[in-house]
Amino acid sequence: MPWDVKLWVSRIMKILFKQMHQLQIDAIIDYIAIAINCAAALEDREVLAEVEAESDELIKLFGGKGLHVAVTGEGFTYREIDE
């Protein structure tokens, strides 16, 4: 029997950060941090901007408020948007 993607997708329930175990949340945030660190290591602002945008969307997908990456002279900082 072939796998029915539409049926599978229709059965997925919406899962938010507040419904996840803290270890699951930490794993997602750690993965995002690694992706941002790798993008920053390339020293290409376009790549970093793309990773920031995709990470921001991922956080929003799980009910977060988003992500902001700020590039400073010596490095960068990133934080989840609180407001």
C-alpha cells in the first residue's frame, strides 16, 4: 500500500513549545545555535541572514516569538524575541 502523504499530514496535530518536554525544546534550540555558529564561521552575511530567517520561522512554527541575530565587531549574539 503506497504511503498517503495527505492522510499523514491531516493526522498531525499542532505541537507547540509549551507542549514539549524541556529536553525537546533544548534540542531544537541547540540545533539552531549550531546552525547559526556554522553560518557565522563562513563570514558570509547572506548565509547568516538566511539561517537567521529559517531559524526565526522554525521558532515561530512551534509557537515561539522569533529569533534575532545581531552581528557585532568581534562576533554575534542571538536571542529569542521576548516581546
